[in-house]
Amino acid sequence: MLLKPVAPASEASAIEKILEEIKGLISLPEIYQRLRTLIDDPKSDIDQFVEVVSSDPNLTVAVLKVANSAFFGFPGKIGSLNQAVSMLGIGQLHDLVLATSAIGSLQLPNEIVPLKAFWRFSLFSAVLTRLLARHLKIPQGERLFVIGLLHEIGHLVIYAKLPELAKRALESARSGQRQLHLVEEQLLGMHYGEIGAKLMAQWQLPGHFQDIVHYQPTPDHAETYHKETALLHLVHRCAERAVFARAGLTQTGDETATALQDLGLTAEQLEEAIERTREVCREMEKVMLN
């Protein structure tokens, strides 16, 4: 399929304008901002975090359900919010609140992928990323859960705001067996990873979140967090196959094979993690997507 040449600089400028326009429309809720303020305050204590979470009944239920889920595997029943927050830790509490806040904030309508399917794909990616990070003993690998969940937000922006170009990119990638991010760069001037990183920057999320998401399509270009970026790249391909059955888009050549080799994972280990992810996601979907 031949693509009509475009002016990448012009298209990239259009995306920058779109991101600026939605900046005021898509923002993380106040409860997340309050939590971030506490995290930045060295004098804050656990009771203050519990107070913030307890001010939102839906978030309270989500935290208790997640803390009691097989995903974390804490021994015994966790009955109180104070105990749940203590067991999860501030870092994982932050990521859980961020994840649930993002799902609520990024309800961008689009005609390409139903929102529930989009978030199912993202949740599968998040769970698989964390499980593999744990297997690979990546330091602070639990933080990769939220990166896995949000790594596709660039596509959500494209689908919602530039649907015709998004369709052309997908069709070209499928029909020509081309890597999707390369088609997007040709059509849009930047790919979904770059767009997602820019949205994360607007939200003032940590720099390493932005870097890993930015370079996920091309992990060999990452200047830092090489292992984490390679892992996210591999997880994305696995999620496409497992959730959307996009066989044509998973055969992306050397970079995916290199990522698997660099991580030191066998095909059997990967398939075992994918099956475990399916089991965990059935439970997590009830908590985060309903």
C-alpha cells in the first residue's frame, strides 16, 4: 500500500497542537494531585495517605480489592485500609491511584478500538510487564505495572483525534508487514511512543516513565533503562497477539527477537507468564475496568 507523502514537520506540529488542546481537558484528578503532594513531603505519614484514599469510596474499594488479589499474594485477609496501604507501600499505592485515575481521565471516544478493549489490552500489558519484571529481578520492577498500563496512551490520542490517519497507518502496517511506528512516523511525524511520552510529561510523571514509553518501539535506541524498555517492547507484541490476535503486527523482525534474547527469556518462560497473566487479568478487570 503506497502512502501519500506528507510533511512530517507539519503533522508533528499538528499533534503538538492537539496535545496542547487536550491539556486542559485531560488532567489527573484532584485526589491524585493530593497524593503526589504527600509523596513530595518528607514529613508526611501513613495516616495522611490513608485519609486521602478514604476520601474516595471507589478508590477505597479498589485499593482493598487489589491488596487482597492474587496479583500481590499477601498472606491472610486484609480488612482495613490502613493495613492495605501499609502492605502495598507508598510507591505501589501511587501507581494504583495513578492507574485508576488515568483510566477515568482518558475516556477519549474513538471509532477504531472500543475503550473497554483498549483498556483490556493495556491491563494485560501492565500485568505481564510486572510478572516478567519480577521474574527478571529488575530493581523496582513493580513500578513497571503503571508504565505497562499507560504505554498505549499515545495511540488513544491518535485514534480519537486523527482517526483517518490512524486507520491508514494500521492498514499500511498490516498489508505491507511494516512496523507500525515507522508508518506513523511517515504519516504523523512521530510515533505513538513519542506522543504518549509527551502526554506523560504534561502530567508531570517521572522522567523514566516518559523515556521507557518513548523508546518502546525501538528499544535499541534507548539511552537509559535498556532492560525495562526492551521488556515493554516485548510485552507490547505479546499483548497484541494475546488480546487482539494481531499476528501481522507482531512479526516485527529483529528488534523483537533481540529484546527476547537480551532479556534472557526462553519461549517457554514467556508463554508461562502469558498464561499467568490471563488468569490475573480476569480478576483485575473486575477491580479496575468495571
